[in-house]
Amino acid sequence: MDSEQIERIKEISKPIVEQEDLYLVDVAEEHSGEPVLWIYVDSEEGDVSVDACTRISRELGFVLDAHENIRSRYRLNVSSPGLSRPLSDIRQYRKNRGRVARIKYRDSDGYHKLEGVLKQVDPDRLEVETESGERHSVTFESIAETKIIPTLSGRK
């Protein structure tokens, strides 16, 4: 699928996902044998249920099959992004306040890495507290990648 088809799938998916009180995070295509179309969804509060993913998959599959301009064979998977996928929506940052994140960002000196607890999420920046207690402010436009790091320390 080309980028135009992926954008069209996002447009089609968004209202179907929102019916479940979820939001669309991303649409991705994977090629390892049979093409797989991944629809990543999340919730502003709480978890994404398997039942919600199943309902989205059924309805979306039906709608996509009916669209003439989406003519590829693929397997459709609807899922929450999970910890292996980088954060891509500000709502994901808000939902993960209090959790440890690894952030790769760029400033005038080049790329940097930062690991710490997401303390505050504002519309244009986030604040991270490192293990040593230092606080860093990073703008969203400078972020190249953010991943949540699983911890067993009892922190959220």
C-alpha cells in the first residue's frame, strides 16, 4: 500500500475507533509473508479491551472491503500499541505520567537521550525527572522517539 492508501485507511478508521471511546494512534503495514495491516488504538484513560479491538476489526474489515480504492490483500489486526511502540500522540504521554520513559530528542547540539519519570505534560512540552532528581524540559517538536520503560519498582 502506498502512503495515500494508508492516509485513506486512517480517515476511514478514525470514526469507527471513536465509537468505542478510543482514539486512533497509527496505521502501519507490515510485510513478512502475507501483508498485515495494523490499526493501533488507545484510550485516554484505562486499558483497551480485546472486545473493543474485535468490534473495531469486524466493522473496519467490512468497510475496508467495500472501498474500491483499497484493493490489497492483507490480514487486519487491531491492537493497543504496547510498550514496544514509541509514543506518538500527546494523549499517550498524558496517560503515562508517572512512568519511566526513554526519550531521544534533538537540539542545536545534536541528538541526546534522556531517561526518567514523565512528570508533566503540557501542550508543547513535557517535563522529565531523572533518577538523580534533575528535571528536564523537552519540546514535543524536538522529540525523535519516546518509549515507556517497564519497571517493577511500584511506580505507575
